[in-house]
Amino acid sequence: MKRVLWIMWLLALSVTLSAQKPFDLKTGDILFQTNKAQTSFVKAIENVTASLDDLNFSHVGVVVVEDGEVFVLEATMPVVCKTPLEKYFKQSKQVDGNPLVVVGRLKRRFWKSIPQAIDTMKSLLGKPYDYVFLPDNDKYYCSEIIYLAFLRRNGKPIFKESPMSFKDKTTGETSPLWIKHFERHKTPIPEGVPGTSPGEMSRSKALKIVHRFF
């Protein structure tokens, strides 16, 4: 009996250690995140976008590995920046002490686009965050910069744009949070303007979901 219990304990320990083993992130991996800061802005994003498995992603960034260190290139407030992975994790909502972050990896046929995409994002470091989600204004929101960076050399996109909607997923009405947001920025709501979102990008057929950190 003791021998059986000993074997069971070893198996349980093996499973635990396996679960705790760090995932090997690669340059070009895309990290979808549910932000822990439930500000009105974050809630507004979550209310109008549909994410993989209803995880309510409000942010997304791209991994770059440099000299063995892992960073995340991201368009965040107030500017496009290169963030250490641990700091990116700390920005995330936690599930049992683990960050609510999902890893999407481009399917093999798109890997050749990664070096150019990383160079493009690095060239935009320091550019301001786009609070009003408009194209061609030299400001960038999180999924927009990834969409643009991963345009292929022939101009064809890897990720899709679709008409943006700022209507609540449950009520079908324009969210009061967005009404206040765009009034504050003195800009009309860009309803129907082509754009992207972390949620929609997480469901892209160009990606394979390869890991969840929670």
C-alpha cells in the first residue's frame, strides 16, 4: 500500500512540476491579455469585442527575444514600447496567481513575415497611442500596430480588418462608456470604420493557440 501511495505522490509531483515549467516563447508569438485594470476604457473594449473562448481580451502584444531575454512590443498608453515580459504579466488579470494571457503562434506559412514585422514595430517605438482608433494618423492602438506590422510585402494582410462597432455585445446599443470617451476626445465615434481588435485577432485562422499561462 505504501508503495502505491509513493508512486501516486511521485506522479502528482511530476504533473505539478510539468505544469510549472516555463513555456518557450518565440519571437513573433502574439500575447493576448485580459487587463487587470478594469478602467472604463478597458471595460468598454471588453463590452464590444468577442474573444477566443469568451476571455474578453482587452490588449495584445508581440514577443521579441533578445539575448535570451523576453520582451513584448506593444502599443499601449501613452506610447508604443518594448516591455519586459514580467511587467506585461503584471498588467494582466490573474487566475489562481497566473496571468490571464494566451499565446498565439503564426502558422508556418506566415513565419517569413516575422522579421519584417518586428523591424516595423521597433521603428514605431515611441509613437503615441491612438485613443480614437482612426487609421493613417501616425498613432497606434494595440491590434492596429500588429495588423500593419504583419502586412506582407505584396501589401496583403495576414490578419483581417472588419467594420468597427462600439455597440454593447448584449444590448446592441452604443455603450455609454464609448459615448463619454469620444466626447472627451472631441471626435465622432468611428462606427463602421475598418479596424481590428484583440478579441477578433485571437480568433484569426492565421494563428494557432499554443499555450495559456493560467
